[in-house]
Amino acid sequence: MLRTSEILERLVAHETEETVSLGEIVQRLRARSFGVLLILFAAPMLIPTPPGFSTFAGALIAVVALQFVTMRRSIWLPRRLARRPVQTAFLARVVGWTAPKLKRIERWSRPRAVGMTRLRARRPLGVLILLLATIMALPIPVIGNTPPAIAIVLMGFGMIERDGAWVGAGVAVGFVAIGLIAGLALGLGAAAEAWLPASWIAWLPG
């Protein structure tokens, strides 16, 4: 069985065109498209990307997550999305950055707790990934998109390797990410509540 890093490297190894469509990528990946697409869409959040890319990536991940929730056995993309081109140079950059990191952890990966990687586990995972994708798509200050992206990459990696331990690690990181975002939201809410009354008082007629 090919390891995750090998699948990613083969995806761009002999690509000569300037662009490749999302539909072509899905067709090449076949049964492993769910996990690989999660990695391909989330990993760019761990490297510098153009402004607004997180919203696009979050939307793509949400498409995959919704198909987890509906327990589809193969990826379906809307025709317009399937035709969307991806720059081969950008894809190669993502693979070039991600594959070496995955090779370091593949030595500690093996098929185990495979129930977490099977079809019946996809619905709860899909709900979590959908929530993380929504967070990742938002312009959140301080924390940014990194924790949700790491969680999604780990879950995608675990699914490809049929390793429930790595899926579980991704779930744990996902809950930590949600906790961090919730803490940030509560902190900002408390700060606003403490600041707003003073601002209103200052504007009251003397």
C-alpha cells in the first residue's frame, strides 16, 4: 500500500501542464480522494498563502466534510468546482512542503483502531471537520487558521493510513482549536462589554 507521502508526490511527479483541474485530481486519487483532499486543502494554511485563500480552502473542505456527513463512498464535486484549475506550481509547492513532514510521522503509523477510519465513523468526523472548516474560513485574529488546519491534516493522514490513532489525534487537536477559538470569542466579548459602557457614557450629553 502506498504511503500518504508517496500518493502526494505521484500526484505532481509527471505533471507537465501549467494547471490541473480539481476533477482530474479527484479522478487520479480515486478511493483515497477524501483523505488526500483534506490534506491538500488544509496544508496550505500552514504556509504563506495569498489573502482570502483560507476562505476558498475552507469552502472546499466543507464540500468534503458534507460528503462525510452523508456517508458517500466517493467524492462528488459540482461541475463548476470540478472544472476549477489549480496551478501545478502551487500544487507542487504544497506537496513539496507537506510530503517530507508526513514521511517523518509515517514510521509511527500503521493500521490500528481502523473503526475510526471506516464509513460509519465519517458522519461524526464530518461534523467536526465542517466546524473546523468554517473556523478556518473566518478572518480570526491572533490564533489564525493553523490549529484547525493541523487537525484536518492529521485526520486526513489517519484515514489514508487506516490509522485510527492519528485520526484520534486530529480530533483532539480539533477540539483544542475549537476551545481556543471559543476562549478568544469570550475574551473579545468580555473586553467589548467592559469597553462599550464607557464609550456610551462619554457620548451622553453633559
